[in-house]
Amino acid sequence: MLYKRSSALFKDAAQVIPGGVNSPVRAFKAVGGTPIFAKSAKGAYVFDEDGNRFIDYINSWGPMLLGHAYAPVVNAVIEKTKQGTSFGMPTEIETQIAELAVSMVPNIDKIRFVNSGTEACMSAVRLARGFTKKDKIIKFAGCYHGHSDAFLIQAGSGAVTFGSPNSPGVTQGTAKDTLLARYNDIDNVKAIVAANKNEIACIILEPVAGNMGCIPPKNDFLSELRTICDAHNILLVFDEVMTGFRLAKGGCQELYGVAADIVCFGKVIGGGLPVGAFAARDEIMNHLAPLGSVYQAGTLSGNPLAMAAGYAMLTSINNDVDLFKRLDEKTAYLHNGCSKVLMKYNITHTINRVGSMISIHFAEDDVVDFETAAQGNNDRFKSFFHGMLSEGIYIAPSAFETWFITDALSYKDLDETIAAVEHVVQSWT
């Protein structure tokens, strides 16, 4: 495939945008090469500025559960745009989507809409601190909750030490209140809680991790976190920016039967427009201004175009009784097909899958946390990524990102993807 126009556009972008991109992973630094510039997308496909067609497995990093340019969402945005794009005043559509979301998700009474997943997680932590009157939080290595200062923390020198910043601009003062745990290691969490008695406001995690590849929670990991939180007056925060409305109507709370205290949303809830949200039961949410003293605000929060897109998306999901069954079946089909090919050519690998999230790790051992994910063969992944790209398959340009399956994918698309995997690995042998 030729990428002449994409290359030229990237060169132009680099003159006026840091790194040529508005979000770092788009720059292809993890895999090398020049990023592809998208021109349009429809259904399961994205088309670049050079006229190439790709079967898309990032789907705008998750929102396109029902496919690109999904007609009910597009039509809802068009019609709402005709009435005005922003008012800075309450609108009826905000209440409508809030009522729908609350009806679909367990254990929430109220929801507050914001503009991104980052903002949702940042606000959830502030709310947890305000509610519990405690300062420290526990997050997990490899879980990404946006670029808020409190989340850009790396491990300290020991299991229960304070974290330290992993980005310039994040202060030591901020870092000292973030404690870093190992995902899927409940004993590590217990040790951190014991070393910080009565100081931890919340434990925040992706209930199914998607930012170290797809990593499911081990048996009872989530339920044991719930037990720890109940015993120590700690709020359990599920970052469902990726998983919310994707793995089930009610997200991971429904899928695993574990109640969170605060849930964060993004991606699917906006139907492809910039939207985030956080939700909880009344006693927690009523601490938010203007009812309570925990301040959170946003000029474009509840933007009518974003609310219209999200309402159309959630309505379609809510009304489709077979949607998640279809998504599970398609993802399982892709999993089985890829695995057969990789085993046929004796390629060391492990595949993780939960619902419509899946990732291939070129690693010998099971991938259960950030440490085991980091042991994968990154050079092999780079070769795999560019090989798939040349075959017309667009996967995440990082070994540490999940793939997202869309219902718009046909089995013909899946077969084409599996065949592409075989073509790529054949070139290695």
C-alpha cells in the first residue's frame, strides 16, 4: 500500500502540532513508521487519505460498537445540530440520556456528564476524596485512567511505597497520594491497605484492563476488592470508559456481579463524540455541587450534539437483545482463527479476550498484569503490526492496547483478517 498523502500530511502536521498528533499513540512511535491519516469510515472499514481501505480494529479506540457512521447516531446529530450546537443551559436530551443510562447500569442513581474519560476519572477521584474525607488512592500498574496528574504515576521502590511521577509536570506532592498496586494481585492490595490504614479514599481500576492489552480480572479479584473496600471504608471505582456499554448493557458490574461505588464512562456512551460521565448512588453523588461541596463543572458538559449521539447509541444497544451474543461470537471466532494460525506456525503467543475486547501478546506466559504484558516480544509485534497494515488490517499501533470488535464486522471480514494473520506469520518462517 502507498501512503504518500498520509506522509505529506504528517510532515505538515508536525510543523504546527506537537509530534504531529493530538494524542501520542497516534504517532506510531511504538511501532515505527508514519501514521495513517483517516479520511472517512463506514461500518467496519476506515479509508485513508491515499484511498486505502482497512478493516478497523481500533474503532476510534472503542466508541464504534455498532460501526462507523452508524445511521441512527449520524441522523440524531444532524437533526440536533439544526437546533443549535451549544447553549450553556440545561437541555431535555441531558435528562433523557441520564435516565436511560441509570436504567441500564446497576447500582447508580445519578450520573454527571463531562467531556472525556480523563475528566470522568479525575472527577470520580475528587468525589471519592470529598465523600470519604481521605486523600490517598490506589491505582494499578498498567491501568490508564487518562492524563490527570494523579494517574501519571509509576512504581516506587517497594510494594507499599509511594509512587513517583512518570511525566514532567506531575509534582511529588501529587504523586505521594497515589499508591501503585499490581493488577490481579489481591495480596499486594491488602499489603498497601494495611500500610496506609484509614488514609485511602478509593481504589480505581479498569475492571477489564485495556491499556496493557486486554487483561481480564482473575477469578474473585473484583469481589475481593469489594470486600477490602467494605472493610476499610474505601470506595471502589470502576473505570468503565472502555468496558461500559461494550461488554454488557450494565458493563462489568453486570458481567461480573460486583458492585462499584462510582463508575466512570466514556467512548461508547458518546457514540463517537467527546463525552465522559461518572455515576454513583445518591448518597455519593449528592456531594457534588450544586447539591454539595465537591466542585465539578464544564462549559460544554452535556453538549446537545454529544448527548444526542450518545442517546441514539444507548437506545440502539438497549433495544438489541442479541447484540452482546453476536459480539461475543464474532470475537471468539476471530480468537480461534488467529490462535490456530499462530499455533500452526509455532509462533509463541497468548490471546486474551473478554466480550468484544481482544489482544494478541507475543509472550510465552499468561498475561495477567503489566509486568507479564511487558515481557512480550515487542519487535515481533512491530513486525506483526506493519504486516497487518500492509494486508489492509488496522490494529492498535501498540502492543499494550486492546483491539475493539464492532458489530459491523462480517464473518467475511473476520476470515480476511485471519488470512492476513497467516500471510504475515508465513513471512517469519
